[in-house]
Amino acid sequence: MRRLSILAFLLVLSFGSLSAQELPYFVTYSHHMEEPGSLDLETKALAGTPRDGNSFGAAALEFEYGTTAWWTSELYLEGQKTAQDSTIFTGFRIENRVRPLMREHWINPVLYFEFENINGANKSLLEVVGHDGNDDLTGANAEGRAEKEREAELKLILSSNAKGWNFSENIVAEKNLKHAPWEFGYALAASRPLRLEGGTRTSPFALQNFAAGAELYGGLGDRDSFGLHETSHYFGPSLNWSIPSGPTITFSPNFGLNDHSAPRLYRFGVAYEIGQVSRFFGRHHQGVR
């Protein structure tokens, strides 16, 4: 994962000017899509100490590409390090988001489709479904690595913008392709820039470059036992800083809301948006010919 992060950083430098406009969410998706031809590089890091388990750090390296104005594709590469254990690669995800209605509406729906090829040692917690909980974060890496999880995930994303606020709601359904019933989860979020309009002076520390929000997410059981029984839930405030012509940095402490949840999780993200990367490959292709 360290080598992948270095590679992503070098790619960013090679394209020059960068810009990013990110909502301060780690789990919840909004209706905002990547601009066509643009590439967003992001690292989502997570640290925590589960009850009766060792501290861990997990990272997901994300490549998000705006295929069209209504279609965004993403690739995640993930790994984790557990104290007194090992550092391992835990798999990859391929996801696609489709926005059927391009005009802005009171509620904007987005359809989400994902294929996951991960193992049982994965601790990135990009979503929480079914009866996922604290005990899933305490096992040995060698045992978790041997458990293969090839899953399909569907989400209905509902999102609205009103008076500078964004409100987003996600309904999640996930299915192991070999066995186990459908599992369900949710994610809710709201955010707003600290100031909606820029002032007469431009500064990286201007209030319009900061956004604050909060997320609530958790599991809703499975097809055989739908509901809140033995499910985990988390809530946390979040803050991001979009540096002009630079990265967006996001931080969020998450707090477990019941005994089935890990007590605390700390999330940190850095995102770079590279505009019109498709033009670079087009020029390169013409030069080769």
C-alpha cells in the first residue's frame, strides 16, 4: 500500500494543476459525480482499537474516473496493518455509479453497483452491513486472509442540495456470491461549507475552503433477521479543507453507538482531482502514431 500511495503521488505531480471538490464523507455517497474525463485519486485511512483486540490501521487507495456526465467508475485497492500481527493486502473493489436524472431535483437518485474481491481480514469499513461488528476486527490476519469474500453490493443513493447544505441517504444491500443471505445497511450524512461565497481576499485558509458535516451509518441485519438486533452503528462529525489548486484533506472521528460496535474509529483522507486526464492520453496516443 505504501508503494501504491507513492505511485499515486507521482502520477499527481506528473499532471500538474490539481483541484478537488469533495464533501466531507467517508461512507456516504451523494449525487455529485466526477467530471467527465477527470481522475480523482484518494487515500482513505482508518485507525481503531476494537474491544479485546489489537490496534489496526487500514487504507483504501481509490481511483475515480468520470466516464461520462452520468457515469462514474472507481477502483479501490485495500490493505491493513494490525499491531502484533502483520501487514497484508486485503483485496480490491470495482464500483460504478449511474445518475439517471441529470437535472437538479429536490431529491436526486443515483444507482450504485459494486463487485468486491476481498478477504476476511479487510478492515477498511467502507460500509457496514448485516451483523458486522467489533468481533470482525479482532481476528488474526492469517485466519482472515484465508477467508475469501466475493460479493456484489447495490446502493440506492438519494441526495439533495438546499441553501448550501447537502443531505445524502444511502440504502445498502450486499450479497456473498457463493453463500449467505442478502445483508443490509444504511448511511446518512449532511454537510455545509463554512462560508458559501468567497471574500475579496483569496487565501488557502478562507472559510469557503472548509466544509463541516456529520455521518451516521450501520447495519440492518440480513434477509433472515432484518432489523437492529446485534448490529453496529457509528456516528461522527467531519471536517475537510479544500486547498485551492491542491488536495482536499478530510478528518472524522467516529464513535460506536452500542456494545456491538468498535468504541472509536479515526478516519483520514487526502484527495486530488486531475482535470481532463483523458486529453493527456489522447495526445500521447496521437504522438505514438
